[in-house]
Amino acid sequence: MNEGRSQYIGIILISILVYILAARFFKGNEEATLNDEANIEVIDSYIEDSSSIQDPTNMLVESETVIIVTANGDSVEVDASMYAAQNEFGAFYPYTSGLEEEVVIENELIKLTLSSKGAQVKQVELKEFKRFDQMPLILIDQTQELNYFLELQNSTVLETKDLYFNTKQENGKVIFYAQLAGGQLAFEYSLKASSYLVDYQLKTKGLDNVLNSSPKHIDFTWNYVSQKQEQDLSSEKTKSSAYWKVKDGDVEHLGIGKSKEETVTENISWLSYKQRFFNATLLSKIDIGNTMLATDIESDDSTKVGGFEAEMQMPLTGSIANQTIEMQLYYGPNNYKLLKDYDNGMHELVELSADFFLFRWVKWINAWLIIPLFNFIEKFIPNYGIIILIMTLIIKMILMPLTFKSYLSTAKTKVLKPELDALKEKFGDDSAGYSKAQMELYSKTGVSMFGGCLPMLLQMPFLLAMFYFFPSSIELRQESFLWAQDLSSFDTVSFLTWTKSIPLLGNHLSVFTLLMTASSLLMARFNPQMQAQPSQPGMEMMKYMPYIFPFFLLFLFNSFPAALTYYYFLSNMITFGQQWVINEFFIDEDKLKEQIEENKKKPVKKSKWAAKMEEVYKQQELKQQKKKK
């Protein structure tokens, strides 16, 4: 069938050739070949008045040219590839090639370079920020592509990224447009003063005879590569991901610091590509659906933080031939207060807690206490090292009642230490018997078994909150304090750096991490609770853990932000000072002994907890007796 069809086409072409040669002969070999400029003019006239062509079969392919016979019998010769492109792209053909034109729009915060090729955002500079090397911070440098797929009447799918648009500026807007017979396709950009939000519109008008109006949605893609902006590339990667806001729902992400693919079936109102301190976000007034996302973050490519890809659909209420789709583009910092003011959930791009549900509540401590306190102090104090010091003092004062209660309980335990040591000697390796006797002694003397550790555990949420707050705070970025050049990154000095990387440690030692480790060891050495509480039978090694654990923290925190390790160092030292003041001026061990002796004389009132624990110890005793038998 295919061979037969080829033969018929060959016969037709030969017939056309004979006809044209005869026509040329009888017309005195009239010249019909046009130069390149004339070709363009002919094609343009063909686009405007295709009725002048007698029959699309009246053409001859010869030496990559096409000869077209017009209605009056004249013939013109055009480039075959141009003719094919003309047939494929129809009215859009004049815009499939051209010269790229750039237009710059800017305000106090941001500078955008726009390109007429594809109506793209070609470059974005954030004026208030610098890279780690103090070069201008270029968030986008030909590393973003927004592409829309338009189906023509002949079923050809046109990609807007390949078109060369006309450019004009009016009423503060940059407009890239393709003017077609009776209609127009246009992209509009505008930028308000003191804003990171770019107003962005896609407009079609009068394209009923150009575009296929049957699709009820428009397909488009958004590809983006995030550039390295910080000294520590790994810290940027571990904080990067694709985020989206489900319509009337929560903000979700693809997995922080992970390379992953996922299809989002729910309609979304915005999509964001986030790295540690900055993000690029597409916001739409029309819900976006059927979103296929992919991130490439875990690659070894040291030239980029990550790659992001999205295929999306935007449902339409009418024909694509006449639409105004209003969107916005955000290119800016992950500033919690700034993003919170937009009231669209974008503030959740700032990581304030772990995703694991057991620790998700930590973000409320950050949102309701830590961030407001930080922003308030920031209004009066310009130095962020001093701000962290003041914050630490305020938090320690808030927790002072719990601290005092903890040390008071520890002091009572210390008074009981001789009796606890005697019980340990009496029961030896019988841990169940020792625990039961210990509980009875505590109950008789009115001392709580958990009085020393429980108040300290209640302070843990603040330590966890700071663990997420400082690494996510863009306010600390490139802010110096003492020897630390950047509180958002690890601190070090020249004699504590080396060229060859050491496993688990890297090529540096953080000074604040060393100070944090030393202060933790100091706390362990002089902690009264360590001195007061004898070790449980069979668990003597546990008493060495407070000395071993700080060395694990040294390796873990060595590459963490200086602000965090500086805070933990301050917290340790202030706690150590509180411990000394409380024990020296507020706790009298002689009075505590008298109080304990008085409590021994009183009848013992067992709490529900004590009764339950006593039952547990009885069950353990029975099990041990059975084992002995």
C-alpha cells in the first residue's frame, strides 16, 4: 500500500514538472526564482491570503525547494523546510524564528531580565542579598523555563518557549505578544514597588480560528535549577524540596533533601521550589491540577543545589481561544514574617520542626514564642550575637521556676544518698528489690523520684525549637559575631582548618562547637544530680554517659550554624551559673535534713502512681523467685 501510494505521488510530481517546464518554455523562460527576502514576503502573503494557491498538490520538491502555483498561473519557488514549517505552525509561523530581545524591570528589592524568546524570566537578581563570596545573588540565570502547550487547528502542538514574541511596554507592564489575523497571544509582566511578587498573565484573544478550542485545560511545564548561594552546599541540599499548597488544605512537600517523583492528584493553589534561604514560587488564581513533580537533589553535581520539574494542567471555564489566566511569581527570601503576611501558607516553607508527628508541635513554640521574641528584640538591637544572648537569658528566666524545682529535688536526693548507698549495698545485684526499697524510702521522706529530671525534661522543647529555628533564620545569614563570619554557617578560625577531609568531622573544627562540648563536660562534672544519685545495680556504666555524650555532639554539631552552637554554649553556661546561685544561696541542706526527718514521722500516703509502681515491683520479685527455683 505504501509503495503504491509513493508511485502515485511520483507520477503526479513528474506530471507537474512537465507542466511547469512547458509553461516556462511557452512564456519565454520567464524568471520565477526569488531571493531570500522575497521568499519571506511570499510566505507572509501566503499566510495572509492562502486562497491564492490553486492546489497544494501543484508543487514540486526539487533541491530542497517548493514551487507553488498561484491562481493566476504564476509560480514562485520557496524553501521546502520553510514551507513545511508554515503548514505546521500556520499563523504562528512568523514567530518561530527571530531575534531575542531583553527587557529589564526592577524595584528596590529585585531585578528581572525578561526575554522575548518564549516570554521567559531569564535572570533574577535579589538586590538585598549577596552570595557567600559577596558576588551579586543571582537566583535565576537562564535556569528557569515556563512552557505552555497550545494545540492548533491542524492538531499541531505549539510550545510557547520556542516562539519569538514582539515586545512593548505600557502602563508599567512588559508585554510579549504574537499578533495574529484577528487575534493575539500575549504574556504580561509587572512589578510593584518594594515587592518580591511579580504579576504574570497569559492572555489569548480572538484565536478561535487558530487554536483548537475543544480542550478544557491547558498543559504547561515549569522546570527550574536552583543555584549554589551558600558556602556549605550540603546544608542547602538538605533544606531543599518542592512544596505545594493543596486547595483548602495543608502545605505539603516532596521530601526535604531528597530526590523523588510524585503525582499530586489534588488541586493546588501554588507550587514552590525551595532551597535553604530562597525560593521560586508560582501562584495561580485558577487551581492547578494533575501535577507531576520530580526533584533531583541528591546528585553529586557541585554546580547546583537541585533540579526541579513539574508537569501541570490548568482547567479552563471556556475556550482557550479567549482566556485571561492571572498568576504571580515569587522570587525571594524564606523570611517567615514576610511570607506570613501573604496569608496563603507560604510561611510553612520555613522549616520550624520535624515532619515526624511526635515532634511537629515544636513549630508552635517557634511560631508563637521564639520568632515573636526574636523579631521584638531585633527592633532595638542590631547585633545578632547580642540578640541571641538576650533571648537565651529571657528563656532561662522563664524556665527558672522549673530549674529551681529540679535543683531542690536534687538536693533532697543528695541528703538521702547515705541511705540509698546503704540500700545498694544491701540488695547488691537485686535491682527489683533495690528499686522497691528506694521507692519506699522516697515515699516515706516525701522526696519525688522524678523531681530532679522531670523539670529538666520540660525544658527540652525549647532546645528542640532552637534546633530548627536558627538553621532556618535568614536574618542570621552573613551576620558576623566575634570570630564567626556568618552565624547561619559553621564558624572556625584558620588554625582549626585543614585541606584533607576527615570522616565525620570534615576539614574544620567549629570553635563554638568546641565551647559547647567543653561546657557540657563542665556541667557533667559539677552536676549535683550526678553526685546525689547512686547508679542502679547493673547500670554502673550509665554514670559515664554524661561525659561520653558531649563528644558525640562534637561530631554531630561541627557543621551546624554557629548561632545554634553559640546558643547551646550560652544555655549551658547560664544553667551552670543558675545551679551555683541556687545551691549557694537558696538551698540549705541542714534544713532539708530536718524536713526529711519530720516527713519520716508522718504516716505515708501512697499516690496512685506509687501504688502502681509497687505492684510492678511485686510482679518483678515473683518472676525472679520463679527463676531461682
